[in-house]
Amino acid sequence: MYLSPACHFIDITQFISMHIIESIGLLAAFLTTTAFFPQVIKTVKTKSTGDLSLPMYTLMFSGTVSWLIYGLLKSDLPITLANAISSLASFVIFYYKIREVRAAKKKLV
């Protein structure tokens, strides 16, 4: 924010703009993060991931962890918060998927 040496005031429009931008980021983070939870809840309840793609969740988990690191390095709250939660949610599904794949391989042996 710009503090004028002559007036010592904060440009209120810039201040409001920054808060609106941050609010949009937080809303986007909330929506995309909560999108994981119906699948996580279903997976935990049924302990089944039969119809879920292992490559997709491998990429999703890797991607959200990468975004988390990026958000931390940039000190960006919406990106960091959303991807910390999304990484955890995608890890839960990834864990159940790996467990199911291993169990299926054991049955074949």
C-alpha cells in the first residue's frame, strides 16, 4: 500500500481491491477443496475405490503437494490453505486406492 509522505493516508480503493482479490481467492480455494470431500467420505465409509483411477489420484496428490509448496514459498494464504487440505484429502483416497490395488494383487498370487 502506498503511504503518501504529504498526507499519510492509505489509498482506500487499493486497500478494498486487495481484500476483494484475497476474498475471491479464498472462495475459490474453499469451493475446489470441498469438492474432494464427498469422494473422501464415500471412500472412507465403503473402503472401496474400485472405480477410481490410480494414475489420476497419483497426479492429483502430486499436483496438490506441488501447489502447497508453491503457496508456502509465495506466502499465499489461499493457495497454501486450499492445497494443504486438498493434499490431505487426495492422500486419503490415494491411500485407500493403493491398499485396494495391493489386496487385488495378493488375491492373484
